[in-house]
Amino acid sequence: MTLSSFIQNTARTAVGVFSLIVAMSLHAAKPPNVLFIAVDDLRPQIFSFGQEKMVTPNIDRLAKQGVLFQRAYCMVPTCGASRASLMTSIRPARDRFTTHLTYAEKDAKGITTLNTHFKNHGYHTVSLGKIFHHPSDNAQGWSEEPWRPKSTTYAKKESMANARKKAGKSARGLPYESADVADDFYGDGKLADRAIADLKRLGRQEQPFFLAVGFFKPHLPFVAPDRYWNRYPESDVRMPDNYHAPKDAPREAIHSSGELRAYANVPPKGVIPEDLARKLIRGYHACVSYTDQHIGRLLDELENAGLKDNTIVVLWGDHGWNLGEHTLWCKHCCFETSMNAPLIISAPMLKGVARGKKSMALTEFIDIYPSLCELAGLPIPRHVQGKSFLPVLKNPTGTVKDFAIGRFGGGDTIRTDRYRFTVYSDKKGAPVARMLYDHVSDPGENVNISERSENAEVVGALAARLAKEMGKPAAR
């Protein structure tokens, strides 16, 4: 080891020890553990969010233990980019955090990610399942090698049949499957088994832990054991009220749902037939209940191991998901259905933090990083662009910001208390189209009112605010 390396390592250790001492003074005990639960493609449609009665008793249980953010927004509605932005607390831009294949360590070189920050301050950090899109991304920030379960996608041979050919390549298997198999046949069952074993192991050590568990479902394909499908009788499945494009929406707003089209027996273009749409909706719901079951197993283990009272639990979905709204499927758009995502925080060890409350505070996923730092008694790095929502955890009727900004492709979008405004730009950055939706009169975003003369002042103000606050290109 070189002298400079020795000095750096010694300094890092000293900082970590000091931070732990600070945290212990704040919490009057050892620093709190963190259980960081990510769910891929989870839209805020769960019963506790007040939108639809899905069978999610365990997510609902967590909501009763903490604060549920009803207006939390991802930064980019695609997995790799969303996760990279959240884990760095840096806003996306046209040249940063752009696709599902994003690496945080490449797009934000030299930035200390959330897991690395906790590791540097004395935490034992573990990644199970899907946290970053790529397991190798920021691997040095985990105390152990990131782990993902090995499993077969389908249980039935017919589900794997590539029934359609496209562009000379075989399609994927079917977009859904209901099978008479045990929970641990699919990956998330295996993931929960490993997470429970790690909770037992980590709970016995003196060092606080940051355990990140990333569930894969309800990501496509919608595969889950029969018993979860049976919770949603086919006769009860409802189509969205707005199975049509918004009135006066620009063409840039409506994508082709290409992620879904890659699966077998899905028409390559056009509106998805209603019988298939109902099957997809039912399959999505079944997968949410399947994942909810395993989230419940983690919460049970926290209690059984005596860890509940000193563990911060964070549950988040990486972005929303469209189930036919505006004829769209998947994510990849600037509508509320893609940008709004679940966020629940429970911190039972901290005095003054609310329990069983809902907040309407506008919140961005880049705010999770600084908020967890404050909850754990760690310093907030200078690079962080989010803002801690600890005041909202103590007073759910309060707020810390009056906007939430995100983007996808050529679209930049801002959500305020009343409006969602989006600007679409060409490759040179020149505006080519825009959308404005009034969430007081049109919460479903069904009528674009951006070009109405009476809204010119609102459009001008929102465009200026968006331009000021959105992510800027990376320095060259």
C-alpha cells in the first residue's frame, strides 16, 4: 500500500467512526439499520394509495407503520436511468441517465453513490436482486459482491414458445403465465429467501447494515403462481376509463409500447385488443400480490429478529407503469402514470416521525438520498441535488418543495401542485411540442390545454421554471 493510499484509508475510517458516533448520539443507541426495498415497475395503484383495492396487505402494513408519499416522482421513467439518478441524487439531462442500460458510475463519474456513502460511514452494505440495473455498477460500494437469484422465466413450455417472428429475430415468450408452482420457482421467491437469511446474519453483528433488496416483479413478463392470479377473477378486471389518446396531445407524447410488443402473441402495432389487455392487467395485479407476499416475509423477519424498532424501511418503485391509459403500456412517457411511483418510509426509532400518515408533498426520488442521510445521522455530500424530506416525515401536511421535475427522451416535464407541463424538444434542443394538464379538473390528463389562449401565462411561467430547475448537461 502506498503512503497516499494509507492516508486516504485512514482518513476514510476516521470519518466513518466519527459519523457513527454522531449517529449514536442522535439515536441514543447504535445507528439505525436500513432495509431498502425496490420494486421494479410498481405503479402506485396499491390500496393504501387510495387508487384501487389490490391485494397488498403487506405494503399496506408498512404504510401504517410510516409515511406514504402520494405524490413522489421518479426522475426518468425507465429502470437504469431512474435508479442511477436516485442512487446519486443527481438530476437527469439529455446526456445523463437516459436509458434502461444506464450505468451510474459512467454517467456520474467520481460521484459517491448512496450505498457507497453508507459503506464509507461504517455500514455493512449488501445488494440483493435489482438495485442498480447492472450488478457491476458501483460494486465497490457494497461490502459483499452483489447477488441476484438464478431462476427460469417460465414454468410452462407453451409460455416459452416464440409464436411470432419480428425483424428476422425470434420474439420473447408470452407476456404472462399462471402456473401451479411454489413461490420460490420464480426469482423473487428465491430473493426473499436469501434476504431473510441475510437479515438473520446481519442482525447478529454489531455493525449497522444497509440491506438493499430489489424485487423483479411486476416487471414483464407477468409470471406468478396460480394462487395470486386467483385473487383477481377475470370478471372483476376493469379497463381504464381513458383507453384512448388524450385530446390534442402531440404525437411525441404517445409511444408504441415497444417493450410489450417484443413478447409473443402481442400485435406488432395498433391498440392492444381488449381481451389481451384484460389478461395483461390481471397478470400485472397477480405479480404485485406475489411481490407483496415476499415483502411481508421481510417485514415478519424484522420483527422476529428483534430488528424492527431500529431499522429504517424504505419501499420504492423505480417508476410508474401504464396499464392501457392513453392506449399506452409499460413506462417511457411523461404522463403522470409513468412519473408517479410509490414511496413509503418507516423510521420507528426516531422521535417525532409520523406513523400511519399520508403526505401530498411533492417529492422527487433524488430526495431519498439526503433524507436517508439525515435519518441515519450521516453528513449529506456536497454533490447531492435532492432535498431532505425529513420535515415531511415529522409533519406530513407540510412540504419542502413546490415542484417535481423529470424527463424521458426529448421530453422534459414539471409537476406542480395543480399542473403537469411538458416540453418536447428536437435533437438540437429546440421546442417542438408541449402539453399542459390541470390536475384539479383533469386528473387523468385527458385533455391537453397548453395551446389555449387563457393558459398562456401559466404555460410561460411553467416553461421558465422547468428551464431553470431541470438537469443541465454534464460538464465537458
